[in-house]
Amino acid sequence: MSRDEPNASDEPVATEGRAGRRPTIYDIAQKVGLNPSTVSRALNKPGRTNAATEEKIRAAAGELGYRVNPMARSLPTGLTGTFAIVLPDITNPVHFELIRGAEQVARASGFTLIVSETEASAELELETIETLQPSVDGLLVVASRLADEELAALAREKPIVAANHSAPSLPSVIPHLVMGLTAAMDHLHDLGHRSVAYLGLGDIQINRARWDLTLDLATTRGISAVEITVDAPTVAAGADALRRVRASGVTAVLAYNDLVAHGLLRAARSGGVQLPESFSVIGFDDIFSAELAAPALTTLRSPLREIGTRAMQTLIDPERNRVASKVVLPLELVVRESTAAPRT
């Protein structure tokens, strides 16, 4: 192999450069005035080079039409250049922006991101992760149904980053529950509500954290709280909960997510129940349809794209993707039409 030829890990896919041949890292190095090893590190190990330098190198690579061949790169390193994002329900709109944030990071760094759904089943999630692990360099697991110890055991095989739920043994990127739920309970208290129902998913870890905090916040404000369990985080499940909400006699409802809240609003409207006159409703996530609901949904706005972005940045960084950590992002209350003072 001559000095002017790249090694296997730097081999580009067949793309013609300006001189009528395939560009190499040496062409990029000459263009930006840097050492070829620096160029290789910036292209193959994102985050290991100064950010400004890495951006300059990637811009030059784009101008020259250079693309890393992930199959060639995997030969000497054992890496595939592919990561996976594992979701409980791909049809849930809450995941759209999260996926977009993760995909943008992966694409900008020259990686491929594949998406897999687990149908909100812990058993299927475990099977899916174990199946994917030999073929990917790491996994982004969203709203996992698995216990922390199960995820920690899986992470010994390939790095795993938790998104939108907290896993103490892993790197996690989550919304600030205390910030958001405190704002929600203060809003209801200020309106005059003294009873609230939480529509949740039972013993799932992400749900328990929300209910436990809701209960504590309600108690300290003199608000009675009751948990009403729904079968799934869906519109249909929210609609099915209407009869139990009315029977509970509460004046306000905090839903596990916006889909459950949508179902409750729809069922109330169909049944001739006036909202928010009969009871107020607060959702969670602020998906795109929240402001289109009737009445427009008061909800907690989760920074979904940023969660995906920050989680993916951690996953592709070998210095961070196996270190337990927690990134907490703002969770803000958006007040619309579905909350009002209770009837006296």
C-alpha cells in the first residue's frame, strides 16, 4: 500500500472527487491544512476532536464528496457505524421529535440509526435489545419497561443510553419532573382545585416516578389525590377512564400523556360533559395536536427533540456512553383552555 492510499478504515464509498477520482482523507487533510490522522479521528470518532476543527473537516469532506464506508471501517475496529433506537410504540407522536433529534446527530456524525418497536412489552424489549446488540455499536432505549438492573446487565454487552426515563446505572436524559409537576400542581391549586385524579399506567417505572411525585406535591398543598389506572397510554384508554373520573368526584385530572388526555376530552364531549366546567385536564408532552384539541389542552411541554439530541450525543461518545449520568432538561407548563376554576 503506498503512502497516498487510505487504510481500510478510511476508505470512502465510490464518489468522484474534483480530480476525477475518489477523494481520500489525504485530500481533506491537504484542503484544511491538517494532519491526516486528525482528519481520520474527526470523521471516525466524533467528539474526540475540537468542535470547530471537526466542523471544518466535515465541511471540507462534504465539498470534496467524501463519505466514510462503514463496512470498511468496521473491519479493523469491530464497529459497525450503526446504532439503534428502541421505542415502546412507534405510532405515539411523542416519539417523532425525539427520533428526529437522534437521527440528526447520527447523520451529522456519519452513523446509521435504525428504529425498533417493542409494543410496550418488557419481554419483547429484552428480546429486541439482545437481537440487535451483535449488529450495532450501542442502543438508545426510550421509556423502557425493563428494570434498571436488567438494563445494566444488557449494557455490559453494548452501551445503552436511557431517554425520557431515568435509569440510575446508565447515562440518562430526562425531563425535569419536579419542575413540571410542581408548576402543574401550583396551577391547579391557584385555580382553587382541592382534588385531583392521576391517570397512570400502574407499576411501570416511568409512571411510578410521576405518580409518587404527584402524590407528594398534592399532599403538601392540601389537595387530595387518587390514582386511576389506564390500560395503555392511548386515546382509547383515556376515553375508557371517563366513567371512573366522574365517579371519583375530582375537579381536576392529570393525565400520563397527551394521548390519554385527548381520549378523556373526546369521551367527555361525546357524552355531553362540559370541560373544563365539570373538571380540568392537564396532559403531558405537548404533542403537535395538543393545541388543536377541544378545548385546547393545558399540558407539560417536554423538550423531546433535545432529549433525542442529547441522548444520541452521549451514545456515540465512547468516553460517556458507559458512565452513569443524568441530564435533566426543562419541563414547562403550557396553559390553554382545558383548565379553569372549579364550579362552586
